[in-house]
Amino acid sequence: MRAFLAILILSWIGTLFLPWWILFIPAFFFGAWMIENNFAAFLIGFAGAGFAWFIQALYIHIANDAIGSTRIAEMMGLGSPWLVLVITFLIGGLPGAIGALTGSLLKSNLKKNPDSAIA
């Protein structure tokens, strides 16, 4: 739970000021530091970064009375602006999932082969 909240908060704050790919960095760090299971790392990274983007998209959706997300839904042929928010969650979750999984796999690889660590 702590890793999820840390990824969520740092990803959300990071994407306010930095490019979109900043999602990888907190997910990688907390995936390597706090998460032991690779599948859990994938899910926690996906959920943390995805919810960070979803919260921001929901804020924008509410702040402009759904004008932007409705227009995007019409352009994509989705019919509902809420589907745009769900797609935003899915797309935002992928970098977080990949980052956390990479961190977890690196940690497990370094535990198996301590001699291969970079000195």
C-alpha cells in the first residue's frame, strides 16, 4: 500500500511539472525498493501511475464541464467522455507498470547474481 501511494503521489506531482515519461522513475524506484513480487510490482505500478493520470484527467474533465473529453470522445467515436478517462487510466498505467516491473526484476536479478552488480 505504501508503494502504491508513493507511486501515485510522486507520479502525479511529477507529471504536473515534467514530461509524461517521469512516470517511469518513481515506479522503477519503488518497484526496486519496496515490492518483492514481480506480478505485484506490475499491478502496483500500473494502478499507481494510472490513477495519477486518471485523477488529473478527472480534474480537467470537471473543471471545464466535460467539454474537452466530450470532444475527444466524439473524435474517437467512443460516445462517452467517461471512456476517454478510462483509456487515459490504461495508457497512464502502462509506463508505471513497466517501470515497477523493471525495478523489481532488476532487484531479483541482483539478488540471484550478486557478482554481476556494477561496482
